[in-house]
Amino acid sequence: MPVREDLMTSTTASTPTESTAAADSATASTPAGSTPAASAAGRATGTSTVVGDGGANTTTGTSGAAGPTGPTADDTTPATSPRAATGPALAHAAHGGSPAGPGASWEELVTTALLGTDRRRPAPEILAPGRDAPTALLDAAALHTVRRRAGLLPASAAARPEPAPRDEREELPEAAARRLAQLLADRSGGPGGGGRRSTVPDLTELLPQWLATANERGYRAPATALPALLDAARARTDLRPGALAFAGPRGLWLARLNPEWRFALRGVSGTATLPDTRDAEGVRRLWDEGLFAERIALLTAVRTRDPAAGLELLASTWSTERAEDRLMFLDSLRTRLSGADEPFLERALADRSRNVRATAAELLSALPDSAFAARMAARAATCVGMDRTGAGQVVAVEAPHECDADMERDGVLAAAPAGRGERSWWLGQLVEAAPLGGWPARLGGRTPEEIVALPVLDGWADELHAAWCRAAVRQRNARWSAALLGPPSASPAASQGSPSLAERAKLLATLPAGERASWVAAFIAAHGLSEAFQLLGVCSVPWAEPLGRAVVDALDIARDAGSYPWSFSGVMGLAERCLDPSEAGRLELLTATPDEPEGASPGAGGYWSEAFQRLVSTLRLREAMLRELTAPSDPPETI
């Protein structure tokens, strides 16, 4: 039988005296009956040992098993049952020896159990003649379990770690600290039966917002919450920037002591550990000796205060940095990018790494007065212009016929992706990198709105407009973004050259927050919610009042139509996190179960009622969270 099935059986010790001795040793060495490491291993592998007067019973099962599934220690061991340990082997294991030989470590046993003995044979050292592989694996696991619990030998004393650094930020209010513990404990209500969502707020979805607010208000993490905070950041990469900033220098100190938290040493570290950027000696020391995350944070901080000093710091070690590090350091130059960075970026165009060259080209294209921008504008101008053969009211495109060495040096990729023509690929890169400010003069003195409205010959409209969209996003040009977006009432597929929903979302991100919210609100009023999810994701939180009202009205219309709310679960989830909490009172009316219209989906009204109840309770919870982070308050509300 493969060990995957055998893992649900239990193995009982056949030598009570030796098993009890080993178990007594475990009890004497650890008050809880196991070392922390053994307990963690037991949780990970589903292994537990029950000690009784008759011996030790080891039960191996899947993680989260309720308890032993085989006989207890007082039962009589069947003749065919796998045995946990016998004779000298257990005694040897209990004193730290390897019961299965040097080639069968605990990690190897776990790996074999996960894969199954049919796919991975156990190590030869644990296979005895006449015994099948699953039985031999379970016997070896039982021996290892007893050894880990009863045979732990004292290690050599290590040097005590340095004390944790001080965190001078303000202490978290007591009510907010309790709320944080609640969020980290994940006490959210799971989905109800039949796939229905519970009416209880999902706390895990609110944790990023809580961390962002706590960081914005300058609070430090309670020391007791640091382990759970690091565990949460380890499990969810989206939490890491906010969690590590909140954990601060003490979180980074703690992460050095646990290999499972090593990600924090490579991730975003707070600026609380940085020296004063005016302290030249401290800056130089951290730049030469610090962790990568600390160096990134240091470079950003120095660039923010003095761009020239930051560039000089980066240039001093540029030639010795690894390619992946050069890429991240170069990206830090976006902070206060200016023409003074142009010589350095021009040299980076000759870097050995293609990614570094591409990033350097992107940064140079954001400098409209740079020599690079002028070169790209000249190339693009030879490809795009007004048609001179007709009335002059249409745009003509002649894509490049080759990608020469100079173009490649300036970051143009010669090899087109699969399914893409080479000439259109080269054209898109040239137009994307050319300054948008040069097109009005090139196209008859027209405004961006007039240029976008011009017809384009020979089917090049989609390619040309897509390149202009990328240029507007790269250059953060709100005027061109608004022109390319067009009116909110227009369908994404209304005409040739219209931007896709994904392109519209990127263009919206360049607009001021108020203008962005107004545009999306008008889009929802015209097209409903089915195509609005991507657009809502780029709007500032909390949503502005017109946008929030448009979303709620659209949900109300969908409810009245008699459809199920599951089609709008993504938008409803965004509303829970993004609607202004003050909207909760207005939404109370929607929590009642409406009369179902003729032809409505069975039970849809009840499902919509539950969805709005969840929305209202989540908004009230967010309101309480914000209040707790403002000043000490009452204990958190019961969920």
C-alpha cells in the first residue's frame, strides 16, 4: 500500500519498557512533553505520540488530523501492526542517534511520505528484508519522533544576540493593539454552505488597510505582535511592504534570528534604521556593509534629500554590483529624476544586462530634453506623419524596415514576441519612447484631443494608439491620457484605435484622483459594473462620494434585475475595502430582503440581503478601526 494511505494508520510500540523510558525522558526534558522544534514538526507532519502506562503510541496522519486513528497505548498490538521501535534501536534513538542510519534524515522521511513510497523509495538504510516500504517508513518516522522528543542533546552555548534596537515611534493605542491581534489571528467568518459568502467581514482583507493607516500615523508595532506579523508577511507577499515598515527595526532584528523570516532581510525595511542622510560617514558605512533592502532604502532617502549625492553614492559602487542589484538601484533613480542623471543613464545603456539597459532607456525617455529622447523622436518622426497624398487630414504610418545597432543600443529590442510582426514591434517601441510633446508640431499643430481623433491609414490605428497609451503612462502625461481615454460613455471597442480596458486602467492612474473618480463613475453609469472592475482598482481609497454612489446604485440595479450577487463578488469585495465607511448608514436600507420580481433567480433576494449585510458590517468595522488608530478607545467590537 502506498504510504499516502498508510499515513492514516497508527504504530504502537511493542516494547513498553523501552518506549516508556524514552517517553519519561521526553517528559522530564520538556514540561509539555515535546520540544518546540518537535511540536512544530508534529504540526507540520501530523505526527503525535500518546504516552500511557503501557507504552508510547505514535500516530501519523495528515496535517490537522483530529487525533489518533489506531489503537491506544493500552491496546494489544496486533501481530501485523507496524512497530514504532524495538530493542537497542529505540535506546540509540532516544540518546540522539539516528535510528535509520545517517542517510535517512527527518526531512527525507517527510519528503518520501509526501510523495508516496510508490514514487520515491525510502532510503536503503531503513528497508529491512521482508518488510514493505510503507511499514519501514512509518517505523523510521516513529523512531525519529521519539528521538526528537526524548533524545534532544544540549547544544553548545551560543553568543547572546545584541539587544534589539529602539523604535522611537509612538506606541500603538491599546484598542488598536487588540484589533491588530484579532486581525493577525484571522478570526474572519469563512464562506457559508453552498458557496455562499458569510455575512461576517473577512478580517484578512482588512489587514493591509489597517497596516497602511498605522504606518501613515507613525505607530510602532507592539513587541508581542512581531512574530505573528512576520508570519503573516511570510505567508502573504502583498502584506510585506506594510508589515515590514510597521515592524520597523525590531522586526528586522527579530527576523535575523529565525530562518523562516529571512525574506524580511531581502524585502522592504523601514527607514527607522537609516542614518541621518547628512551623516556622510554613517551613510557610507551602511552603503558598504548594509543588507540589500537597507541599501535600497538608503539610496531612496539620500535621493529624496539630495539627488546629486544619491547618484554619486550609486556611481561609486556601480561596476561591482550584481546585475539584479543594478536593476533595482537604477529603478531608485525615479525619485527626483532630472537632467543631471542623463550622463549616468547614457552609460547604463551599454550595460551587460538587457533589463538594466531597458530600464535606463525608460528613464531617459521620461526626460524630454535628453539626447536619448531627441534620438527617439527623430526616429518616430520618420515613421508617423500627416498623409501628403490626400487632403492631409489622415495620419500615415511607415514602420521601420530594420532595427540597426544604434536602435538596439537605445533599448529597442530586435526580436519580436511570438505572433507579433517585427516592423510593428519596432514601431511601437519608437513611438512609446518618443516625447509626447513633439507630436503636435509634427502633426499640423493639433492638440492631443485632435490628434487622437484623426483617422490612421492602412490599419495602423491600434498599434499607434497603443504606443501613445504606453508613452502617456511612462511619461505621466495627464493631458494625453485624458485624450486617449476619450469620453466615459464610449465603449472600449467603439472604434479603431480605442484603448482596451487594461490600457484605460493604466491611463486613469496618471490622472488626478478627483478626475479619475469622476471618469469611472460616469463609465459605470453608462456601462454598469461588468467591465468596471479593473478601473475601480486604480481609484483612490476611500472612493470619492460620486464614485461610491455610482457603485452602490449599480449594485442596487443588479439586485432589482433578479440576478445572483455572485457575478458581482469582485466589485462587492472592492466596495467592502474602498467605500467610505460613512456610507454604512445609507446602505442599511439595502440589507432587507426584497420581494423577488417575476422571472428572478430563486432565492436571489436573500443572497443580495446577505451580501449587503456583509458590506455594511465591514464598513462599520473599518470605521471602528480608524477610530481606534486615532486615539485610545473602547475594546474592539465583537465580530
